[in-house]
Amino acid sequence: MPAVFARERNENMVLQYYQDTDMLYIKLADSVSRDSEEISPGVVLDYDENNRVVGVEIEDASKSIDLSRLELKSLPLVNLILSERVPA
């Protein structure tokens, strides 16, 4: 069954990198994760109580992703918020 993604118009998508565990988390909704499923090695989907995807976890992110660069293409952005990296 295809994943259903939880998105409300007023929710922000947030990308958060956790350097201590080398994990990138993409939060898709402000919902509590009730279940998780590893869909491929090191990639975990988090689901809410309605089985909607609310987050994506990428383990060992720096081994497969260039974390020093982010490219956005064709997004209908109204607001882009950049936060400084917090020193460890």
C-alpha cells in the first residue's frame, strides 16, 4: 500500500541534522509518530495514528548525502527560514 503523507497547509516542513548520531530528519507534520518502518537500509518512515507519513529519518546521512549544500527547485515558497548551525 502506498504511503500517505500527512501535510496540512499551516504546517512547516523542517530538515534537522543531528551531528552526534549523523542522522537527518525531515519533519513533514506536527504529529506524534506512533509507528515506524524501515523502507530501505538506513531510511525510516514515521507514521501517525492515521497511518500518514509524518517524518523521514536518514541514518548515516553524511555517508550518502552532501550535507554542506541544499538545493531547492521549483518550490512555491512563501517563507524560507534558515537557522545557524549550533556548535557541538
